[in-house]
Amino acid sequence: MEDPTQGRRGNGLQAADWGALVDLDPRLSATLLARLAEAGVAAYVEPALDADHFTRAAAHPDRPLDRLWVDPERAEAAREVVGAEVADLTALLAEQEPGATAHGLVQPVPHSAARRVLSPPPLPERPTPPPGPAPSAVDPDEEFRRIVEAYGKEGDDPVPPWPVVEDVEPPARRVFPTRPERSGDQGVPRARRRTDPPEDALPDWVEPEALDDDGHFEPPPPPPLPRLAPQKLLAALAVLVGVLLMFAPKLLLQDRTDFVLIMGMLLTAGGAGALIWLMRDAPPTDSGPDDGAVV
């Protein structure tokens, strides 16, 4: 006997065994259970589950469905009841929409979904589409060519498809000064080009050297480079000699001894101290006895 899961709804009749007949829309379950009870067929419904072919794991279908279980010994009577209800439902749907059927509302049970699956009654097929030419696929190249050809053409419709507030006058085109092209084209003006010289340009026979100087600015010559004081030069030389004595005495033809190392340290320290001393702020060159003060 099939053990029903939670959510079972029966019609009050019991049976020794159960078989899955159809999967149906939950809105039809109550009506079918009542009709089967009137025919004396034990039945119940439960949420439909589909089993995976490989893992055998149960899963709900894409849309909620109820699975109708009936007594296998009364399977023929159950098929008659379900078939009659499907026919009535198809007739009702056809009145509202011509060509509509109950396809999808009542479906056969997949053989892998239950341990025992009964043969369903005749069920309506999927409705055929209305006769007519099949929609053809739009060629993107042809559609693009049509749009390009229609660009810039005046429409035949007197009412434009855009809002009236967008009907604005185009901006006035800028008109450049004109002048004759050549001596033989006197009186035929043409627009100025960007390569044309400005109207106030000098004639070709005027040399720039012949023009009067109207205050052209010439920058003064740059100041001479500062001369390095002899004291700073000696201090920098002492630092260089001290570094060589400490790290590379062979360059000065000296052996690496303690005396040479000490001399290098003293020369480096003394030269660095002298450079720092000579970098102190000096008085301005225009300083005098009164330090520039005016009484």
C-alpha cells in the first residue's frame, strides 16, 4: 500500500492498494474527489513529486500539481469519471476562448514518479496554433539598411511622431566674410577657409624688418651662474678624500690601516662641519651701517 505523505486529501473511501492515475491542477481536486466518491471509487490526492532518474531524489514539478491516487480495482470507473470531467472542462474553456483545451490542467503521471502508475483516460492534446504564415525571422542587416535609407527622408504622415515641443528652428548658420576667389572671378564671393590669412594681415611685399618697433619686449640676459667659494670647494674636497680613505684607500695609494681610517673619519667630519658652517645666512649685499633703515 502506498504511504501517502503529508497533505493528503481523500474522499472518505478506503482501498487495499493505490495507483497513480493523473496529475491535475489543485483547483480541480475537490470536484474530482466528490465525483469519484459518487461513483464509489476510493481516491485521494497529494502534492505531486517527480523522482530523478539517476539520484532517485524527489522534487516538486515546475508548477503545483496534485497527484490523484485511486483504487486499482476500480481504475476503469475512475477513468470514466476523470474523462467526463475533462470533457466538460474543455467545453467550458472553448466557450470562453475558441480552440482552448484542458491541456496542462490534467496531465499523465510520469512512470518514474510513483511505484504504480495506472493508464490515464484520453486527455486533450496541446492546442494547435491558428493557421497563418509563420513569423519570419528579422534579418538584422536588412533592418539596418532600411533604417539608413529612411534617415533624412520626409515622412508622409502630416503629424510627426515626436512631441510638438521638440519642433524648434534649426540654429542660424554662421556666414563668414567673403572675397573674390581670383582676378577672373570678380564678383563671385566664396566663404573663408581656415587656411586663409586674416583680413588684417600684412601684404606680402611688406618686410617685418621695415616696420616700426612699437615696444616689443625683450627679456634681459640671464644672470651669471654663482661661483663656488674657495672655502666650500676645500670643504667638499675634504669630505671626498675622507670617504675614499675610509672605504677605498687603495685609490689614494694608501693601505687600509687604523691611522688611515681615523684620518678619513676626521676629514669627513671636518669637511661636513665646514660645509654646514659656510651655509649659514649671510647679510644682504646692500646692507650698510644703517642696515637700509631710512629716518
